[in-house]
Amino acid sequence: MKHVLKYVAAAILLGGTGIQNASASGCEGNMLVGAWEVQAQGAPYEPHLFIFHADGTMITTNPTNVQENPAKQHGGTNDSLGMGTWACSNGKTPEVVGTFYQLNANADDHKPTDKLSVTFRIKASKDTFTGTAAVRVGETAVPGATLVGRRIAADEAALGTL
């Protein structure tokens, strides 16, 4: 119940900030739709892949087990695929805000541990974006990251060999 109340409170707060769903608002946030290679500068593991969908949902991933550390109690943690939402901020374009979550588990016994929450604000152009991210592990804020994204495009040189 506690978690449900958090989500209801977040929905009320987001509704009051002027954040609009990209697909419903007519804002130009749809320029973000597609697959991106993202350097999360300052994160424990920098390269990520983001996919932004037109309905305002997103997926993110990095290699499996990058947070495991045999020197830590429980061998550290491993994380899941990240899933979240994004939207145009206050009708501004190309500014976009969003949040995604990753579930974490202890590496050795697979018991759940605190989830990772990343909230970001980015400014996008046709094929690049830059921005910042605030990061929480459970209820604890940890150092954030600077995000630099580059749209993934078809490899024209490889297409010529087909």
C-alpha cells in the first residue's frame, strides 16, 4: 500500500507541473522516439541504450552484472532492464523529462534489494541529446549523471555490402 501511495502522489505532482504525454500533447517530443546510445557520465557504468516509444514509455539497458562486486557483502547487486516514462516538460520543446526504474537483487542469493530510480531532464535535437539525471537507490540519493545521447542509425557502409 505504501508503494501505491507513492505512485498516486507522484501522479498528482506530475499532473500539477504541466508535464504532458508526448503522444497526446502535440509537442515536438516525438523527435526523441527511437533508439539511442547514451553515455551516462558519472554513473558506475557509462554506456547505456535507451529506447523512447511514441506513447511516452521508455526502456533502458546496460550490460548484465556490471554492479556485481565480489569484494562487497552479498557480491554487490545486479540490475534489471530499466523501464519508465517520458514527456515534454511544460509544453517546451525539445525539453523532455522522465523517470525509469531498475529492480536490483543481491548477486549471490538473488534476494531483492533497493530499486534504482533515475529521473532525467534532457534537451534533444534531431540526432543528439544532453541533460542531467538525479539518481536514487531506494530512499537514498546518490551522485547523478550527465547524459549525452546519440541516435542509433542504420550502418550505411554495412548496408552497401548486402
